[in-house]
Amino acid sequence: THDLVEMLVVAVCATLCGADNFVDIELWANERLDWLRRFMKLEHGVASHDTFGRVFGILDARAVETSFREWVSGLLPALAPGTVVAVDGKTSRRSGGGGRTALHLVSALATGIGVVLGQEATREKSNEITAIPPLLQTLAIKGTIVTIDAAGTHAPIAQVIQDQGADYVLAVKDNQPKLAESIREFFATGQAAGWAQVHHDYYETVEKDHGRIEVRCYYAFGQLACLANPDQWPGLTMFGVVQSARTIKGKTSLEERLYIGSIPVQARRFAHAVRSHWEVENRLHWCLDVCLNDDQARARVKNSAQNLATVRRMVLNILRLDKSRKGGIKARRMLACTSDRYREQLLGLMTSVI
């Protein structure tokens, strides 16, 4: 009864305008039916929310994701060399139930521009390790720096990144105990000796904001022979340590983080990669929850949760790529809802490569 492409366009437009679920999509579309018919026939009107739910449930999530990545690659045919691609996972917490685990998607974010390049769902009762390689293998990341937290610090993942022509900076924690211990021992020895005859590169940043002072010290080293089994890491060129001292209301807390990488032994470049990785939390996960209500999404039938999650990421990309308006994601969704002109402009961006 309803055209599939038209249903998908309606869902994206409604989500741009603040709709968070299938009921919202139906309500918004019926109110804007005349506007929608300027671009589509909608011969039988707007589908019901139940129809939207059933269609999103039976759509092949892999096919939808493939189309999403092709759309992104059309908008961004190549990333600038040195772009940091941050990889991390997020759970849509209310998508579980009825014997199903909650949807967990591993996303790749091009930092700086804040665009989601793609995402991969973890398998049932699995973890991010299985989702990261197939995600990276389908992305055009040549010349970039891929950053992943400790959950993805495994030699096969490093090999996939190298095979794609990219470099990596991977966090090291106690899931790699021998490697972490060797870095800590080397760093403690050099620090105790005042770095006498210990070649390294150093970079420091100081941030002051709302009564908080944070000093970050970045150390980069190239003495790979001091690491535990360095040969298992393809393309390994350096390891690094970040020491952070945060002072709030006269109280100072200290933190130390460890990394390995295939980038040059340059502390400033190392610092850029490490700091850029946090954009995946601030500009993706936080925005999905606060501005697009991802954690409150209750779509659970078959593939509906994953497909609707892909729509939310598409909407986030559209709003990020639009430079005609200032303001946050939430404010621009409100503007898209109230302004036919602005919504039409966003629709043009969405369909520019379709």
C-alpha cells in the first residue's frame, strides 16, 4: 500500500523535526502531509505507526546500514590525512526486553567534523571485539588515525587498521596485563631518573574552566624493546603515557593512562589523537541520548531498534553537516520542526547523493 522509499524519507524528516518513535512519526507526518506531498506522492496518505514498526522490523538491517555508509561516502568521499576516527560502542538501554538483549552498536566517528561513518551491531551475547573488524573493513579510512579504548586493544584489530592504510592509537589497561606492566615499569624508571638519557618527546596542556584546572602531560616513547612482546603489534612505532592532574576547589586528583600506537614518536600528535577520541562520547553518545533520546527508544520488534538507530545517526550527520545555522542539535531540530524553509534545506542535503 505504501511506497518504501517514501516511508523512509518520512521517517527521516520526522526524526529531524523531533520525532523519537513511530507514534511521533505518524503524528508529525499527518500534520505536515501537504508539505510532504510537495516532494512525494503519498498516494495512500501516511502509514500508521504500527505499519512503520512492522516495516522497520522486517527491513534487513545490514542492507540499511550498507546504504547509510554509501550515503556518507558520497557526502565525504575522502577524509583528510591525519583525521582521527574514534571507535566506541553504545547501548540503547530500553531496546532490550522480551528475551532480547539491548541493542549495542559500535560506531566510527570522524572527529573534528563530528560525522558518523558507520556502525556495527554486536552479536547476541558477544562484545565489541567481534564488531570492530567488520566495521573498519568497510570504511575508507586510509591516512587516518583510528583510536579505540582498551576493549579493542587486540593485535588482530591493529592488523585490520593497518590493512586499511590507517594508523592506530590504542588504550592499554589490565586486559593486556603484561603490556601495561612493562609500560608502567619503563615510565617509573625513567621518571625516577629524571629522564636522564631516556629519549622521549613531551607535550603539556593546561585547561581552566569553571573553577577547574587540569594539567595534562603527554609522554611519547620509541623504545619498543622495553615492551612485553612488541612484535605481536603490527606496525607498532611508539607507546605513550598521559598523566592528568585535575584540581577542583583545592583538591587535586591524579590519573595515568597508557597507550600504544603506529604513529610517529611525537607527543603533540599523540595528544591530539588521545583528546580527539573523547569526541565519540561528547559529540555522539551524549548527543544521541540528550538530543535524540536514544536511551529512551523502546523499538524492540525484530530489526526495528537497529534501523531506527541508523535513522538517528543519519539525522545527526545531516544536522552536523549543515552550516547555515548556529546552535546545538536540539535547537536545530526545533527549527526544522517550525520552519518549512529550513526543513526543505535539510531535505536537500539528505538527498544530495541519493
